[in-house]
Amino acid sequence: MCGRYVLNAKGADIAQALGTSEAPDVTPSFNIPPGTRQWVAHADGEGDVALDQLAWGYRPVWAGDDAPQPINARAEKAAVSPFFRDAFARYRCVVPASGWYEWQKAEGAKTPYYVTTAAPLLFFAGLYDPPREDSGGSFAIITQPAAPSIRHIHPRMPVVLDQACLRHWLDPARKTRDEVRAVTRALDPSALTAWPVDTRVNKPANDDAELIAEAQ
């Protein structure tokens, strides 16, 4: 799963990767928790890339106040799940990140790890509910079985898209799972690297660059 991530990048670099002139005003964060509003890229009404700050915790506008607010959607079911299938067909998004945290369980303890790549930016595949008059919008990050190199840490991981296919993933003309799969691909898992970090990351109030340093 993905329950905490990092975004330490310039808005101009995010815009360049997405092929848009709209650069988000990014405040670097090294410990992004669910429930906060974060930058998400999606297609606008004209099919161009737009960026909005949405709440991490998906709640479609038709859901009641007591409905769940999942932060993740399983890739295996997202296209057919009653809760996510409309978003998969109409409201796919990407979430810019620098990396994410996973917790390894062993002998009754949890060790946090930071997972990233040599690239300055990653883009998670996501689903969103758009901002409306009565809703500020929300999103969830899609997850999949973890790559072999990091499966010992946690069994699942975010779907990290290859940057070459970001616009294809966002393309509103493609609506079915088969249409989307035909033009998108995940980042090569061999690009991922991970190392243990300090347990200070367990508290969302801690937010500084030392959180991603390898634990000594």
C-alpha cells in the first residue's frame, strides 16, 4: 500500500514532465499523510493537463457522509469495483512524488523504509473525484503487488507510471481497462531502491529532509 509519501520537487519540473505550462506552487514535504490536500494532475474538459490540490482519501460526490474514504485502490479491481469504476473510466489522475514509505513488519516491530529512484520525480497512478461547488475533490493512489526487489518490505506498492505514458493514462478518450492497458506501462521495477529510515517518520508532524536519510 502507500500510506505516506514525499514530494520534494520544483513545480516547473512537474509541469515539464506533464507537458503543461501550468506549474504548481509546491511546498516540499517529506512526510505527506492521508487527509491532506495534495497536488494531482488530470485531464481538463479540453483534454489538456490541469493540476489541482485534492484531499487524499477518495470520496465520490454521490457517497454519503458515512462512506469510507480509501487512500488506495487495488489495481486488480479498480476498473470494476462499484466504488471506483466510474472514476477509472472518467477520472484518472497522476500524483507527483519523489518517493514513498513502507513499513516492514518483523518480530512485533515495524521498520520504516523509504522507496525511491534515481529520477527526481515519480508519478503514481491515481483516481479522483473532481472539485465541485459542494466538494473540494479527492483522490486515491492505485496499488499493485510489490516488485520483487522490495517485496520483503511490504507486499504492495503504488503503481508508478513510466513518464512516457502519462498523457495516455490521463486521456479521457480511453475508458476501458483494455484501452488503458494498451497504451500505458509501469516504471521498470529495477529502477526502485529502498533503505531503512528513522522511526521519526511514524509521526506525520515530523516533516524534514532528515526523514529520508538512511538510518544509522
